[in-house]
Amino acid sequence: MTLSKKPYRGTRDFFPIDKRKRDHLFQAMNETAELFGYEPYDGPLLEEVDLYRAKSGDELINEQIYSFTDRGEREVAIRPEMTPTVARMVAQVHKNETKPIRWYSIPNLMRYEKPQRGRLREHWQFNVDIFGAPGFSGEIEILQLAVSLMNKLGANETHFEILLNDRRIVDALFKGAMGANEEQALKLYKIVDRAKKIPADAVAKLVAELNLSSPAVALFDQYLEVDSFEGLLALLDETKQTQTATDLRAFLVQFNDLGIAKYVKYDPAVVRGLDYYTGIVFEIFDKHPDNRRALCGGGAYANLLKIFNEEPLPGIGFGLGDVTLTDFLETHGLMPDFTLASNDLFLAALDETSMTKMLQVASALRAHNIKTVTALEPVKLKKAFPMAEKRGAKFVAFIGENEIQNNTMPIKNLKEKSQVDISMNDITSIAKHLRA
């Protein structure tokens, strides 16, 4: 049987151009998180399957994880998500850590899913979480961080929006105003999640099966029609959910004061994971007509550590995958051109006798953090320039018998088509010129 040259289905080979794109994303993720004081962490690629059984749903366990029994008869899985791992790690140290705990990671994850645009079996995911923040300050900060990352990558409010809902608001309306019990509320969450995907009469039929009162059904219909924070506040005031309305107004004041209100929109249909989240839940959504989809999701949770018999610890976080983010940037023309590598200097010898000196100069420049690509055999002048351009060099320089005799090195700027001559012994000046 002939071996395939293709990677396993749903995974990717990262050739240099692809790796440069990924490094661009990772650099923005690292820099943004650390600007907010978040610390990097990581965990093992393998976890015991019981960890996912305790936190995640049956679909993940039965259909999506890559699991096997190891030689010690332990059932383990390649991590499909990072949240159970960070919960396990925080459970070990949170009692001794200064609050809030701010952590981030960019783990490699795998799920057995049908590969399609925006979804593969393997991906990297920017995970950011804050634990133990007072009030809704952590929720505000996470949204700020998400917006900052997107801005850093060149996106603004014309490119994306943050669709937001809140478990506390939904509960105030469903349980407080409508009088739904816990079971009915959970079923209503699922109906809302499907409301935009099925006909209105199908929604009405599902609601009718819950045996709610006529006023409750009418209120549910009103809820589905809300399309702004102003409309939501009006509904909360109308149903006398005073405290919830007061909290929301305070939340929105901070949005305005911090300049992120223009990104955030209320959407009653964002109920993903409301049986898990305890506060806000949100999705970053692409506004481009060719790529209308959620880029990532997140929310606030308080009970994550309960699976380890720990007391509740409020937390909020989000996960943003590299596949959807790359699609987003490319769709909007925001991904830089990484066709060529980025090097400072292409350095070549013009003859065999100059090779040693050329390599010595290259070594000295690298000691000054100058990215220097060398020709490993003598090169003719007319061939050197296209070679330098293909390697993404900003400058090109040559060393031959005349340059060694005169102790000067001509350095050509490929973009400006200019040239300077600098003493070969003055490595500091050469490095300074190449950085200019």
C-alpha cells in the first residue's frame, strides 16, 4: 500500500507560509492577554475520560473525543477542550492564590467532527479565564480583552459584533415573570436556541407542550422579539424585574464608559450553554455576509469547581479557535501577506576565497539579533537580488576580494534601491543601519 502524503483528515500541515499566519495569531493572543496581566499556563495533552464525563455532555463523550485505554487500563482521551483542565488546575491552587486569578493558554485540541469551513478535527484555541473577580468586573474585563484582541488584528465594529445574553436576565423573565419552574426553564432555553432555525408554528407547538399560562406564553413571545438593550430594559421594567433592570443599567454604563458599547448587541437567541453558565453568555459574531457565523463563545460560570467538591468560585472566560479566526481575517482582507519570510539581510560571497569572511560577518550580525540568510556558495551579482527577494530580505550585501581589501561592505536597500558602504569591522553600525 502506498502511503498518503496528505495529513490525517481534519488536521493540517503547517508549511512555512501557514506557520507564519499561525504565529501572527499567537503573537497577538499572547500580547493581548499579557497586556491585561493574564499569565500563561498549559496542561497535559491527555486527560482521564472521567474528567470530561463530569463536565461535558454525552455528545462529546460518545461521538467527539479521541479516547483509548492505556497500558495501565486507564481510559484516557486527547483533550477536546481546555475548560476541564483549567478547572482541575485551579481547584488545586485557588485557596492559596491571590484573587482574581487571570490565566490564558493556546492549547492544541482534537474532536472527531465532520471537517468543514471553520471547523476541523484539530485546532488551536485561545482560552482566557478570570476567577474570583468581584461583581461583574470580570465579565467587563473579559469583553474588553476580546475586543482588544480583535482590534489588534485590525478588526473594528464594522467587521464583528458581540452578541450577548445573561442567565440572570433570562431567569428573571422565565422564572420570575413567567413563573416557569426549573425544568420548564431549561426546556425554554432549548426552544430559544432553535427559535431562529425552525418555523414559528413549530416554536409555538414546543412552547404549548410546557403547559405554561397564556400570559407566560405571550411574555415568551415578547422576549423572542427583543432586539436591543433598550427593548430588554423596557421588558424588564414592564414585568417589574426591578433589581435585574438596575444591574443591567449599571452594566451598560460601564460598556459606554469603556468604549465597547458599539460592539455589543443584545440577542435573546444566544442561550448556548445557559444550563452551564450562571451569568453573561456571549458570541463574537462575524458581520461579513459571506461568513455570517460565530467566531467564538464564552460566558460566566460559578459552579465549575463543584466537580472536584470545591466551593463555588465565580469565573468567566472564552475560547477562540485559530480556524474560525483565520477565516474571519482572510474574509475581511485583514490577514497580512505572509507569502515571503521576513529576514533582515541576504549576505553572499562573490568568490570562494571570500566565503569564510562572509560567514564570520554573518555570525557577528546574528549576535546582534540581525536575521541573516547566507548563500552557501559563491553567488553572481545578478542572481543575488532575486534570491534575496525570495527569502524576504530587506537588504542585500556582498563580500568579495575588493570588499575585503577595502574593508567595506556595500549594503543595498531592496525597497528604496539605495546603497551605503560601511566598514566590515564596524558590526554595530551595520546592525544599526539594518534595523533603521
